[in-house]
Amino acid sequence: MRAAQVTGHGEPPRLTEAAPPPRSAGHALIATSAVPITPLDILCATGRSYFGAPALPYVPGVQGVGTVLESDTVPAGTRVWFPTSAGMAPGDGSLAERAVAPEADLVPLPEGVDDELVAALGLSGVAAWMAVTWRGALRPGETVLVLGAGGVVGQVAVQVALLRGAGRVVAAARAQDSRDLALSYGAHAAVALTADDDVPGLAARLEQACEGQIDLVIDPLCGVPATAAGRVLAGRGRLVNLGSSAGPTAEFDSASLRSRTASVLGYTNNALTTEQRREALSALLALAADEGLTVGHEVVDWADAADGWSRQATGRARRRVVVRVG
């Protein structure tokens, strides 16, 4: 079979021929059709993640979409999304024509959502769904601020908040095209983020765009944006942090948090049970099939996988890169 292998830490994977992975009891053999290149894939391949440097060579890909070929419990021909532990534990991942995954982790896919969109949504979509609905406990009519609205998490969070009844949704992002995309999804306003933002000035702009205080902040950024958003939290407001791309720390003063009974909450997909993850992805894909929820993504052919990896790793890809396998 064709596979992409990481042969040097920090290097793009190389296309090669490899033996199909063996299937053991409790696992399914899957014909892969679409694989996203995610920040976690790239981080693990550098050898600098907290999981440690993966043994080389290995096939990357922490998630994928495909069709079951062999399984003890799942009918052959079933379209599924599946996760792997590639780069985090010994073993190969999804960026190959065949992959194996635990049967308990498979999520059957609905009709009406193509494989590439499922791949683009994947675990980032799960994070957005859970941050809005579970950790953030969005209530109808509330005002929601989505920081980092240009990323997959941010794009999905904007749409989920609207579809779940938010009264006002404001998107904040650096790039103009990211803000335009959020507005096209239905955001009521968009705020520009810059490297020179100061906390008081940004807080004032966020408050103006939100037309007052904010009930729920979805924060993949931390740093100055989270600090500014924290100053505009309403009574019983919640800030859900799930990343630190703008900086490792944010500041929240005790008096503001206590006087408003506000909450700063952490979120990670790693804390989810298999059932929570399955339910979240299934709910998200139902919205994609029935309500048109989507996310910006770029599909590349198998031969361009290494180039897509490099562009995703260096930030030259403006949207999530998905490799069409086959």
C-alpha cells in the first residue's frame, strides 16, 4: 500500500510503499479516504511534544475517515471517522491507504457529509462543540465572543453558538479573510486582533462589538486577547480556554471574578470519554448534514501530501489541509 512516513523529526513525511497494518481482535481494518493534517500531527512529528519523540519511521495521522474493510463488530462497508495514537504512542496512523483503529473508537458517518469535511472538522470540531455546549454551558439568548475565529475551533464555535441559540455572536481574529468568513457564517460583528493590542484598548473594542458584557468567551488564544475578554465578562460569565497561541498566560483580577461570580474554565479533548467524543462528533455531523455547518479547508491529492504538510506547519496554508487518499 502507499503510505506517508516521517523519517526525520521535524521533516515532512515521505511517500513510500509499505505493508498493510495487521488487524488484531477488537480492531478494524479501514480503507482510508481523507486525512487532515493537524497541529497535533505536526507537533508530534517534531519530537518536541510532551509525549516524547516518536520512534522513526512512523506513519503520522491522529485521525482519519474511511470505510471499514474488516472488523469483528462493525459491518464491512461502513463509513467511519477514527482516531489513532500516532506520534503519541508506538504505532502508525492514518496517512496511508490502510489503517487500523479500535472498534470502540469508530464513529459511523451520516449521509450528506462528505469525507473531506468530516476530516476537516474532526477533533477540532469536537473541541468547539464541547467548549460551547458542555464546558461553557451556553444558554439561549447569551452573548458569545469567539477568539481566534479563523481557526477550525473558532469557525465551528461561531456556528455552533448561533445554531444553539446565542443572542449575539462576535468573532475576533487577526486576518481580514478570517473575519469575513465568520461574518459569512452569521456572526453579528467581527473584531480585528493585532500583535500591538493593549489590554484596555482591546477590552473596549470587544465590549463595543458585543454591545455590552459577554456571557461566554471561547478562547483558543490566551495571552492579551483572553486578558481583555476577561475584563468584559458579565455576571456569571464564563471563559473557556483551550489553547495558548497568543501567549502562555492571561491575567484575571480577583475582585472582578468574585464580584461577577465569573468562571475561567480549562478544556481539553484528552479529558473526554470515548462515548463523549462519539456523541459530540455525531451531534456536530448532524448539524453539518441538516444545517449546513461547515469549515474552511483545502483538499490536496496524495502526491501533494508533503507539500500540504509543509504549508500547514509553516502557516502558509490559510485553512486546514485535508489529504484525499486513494
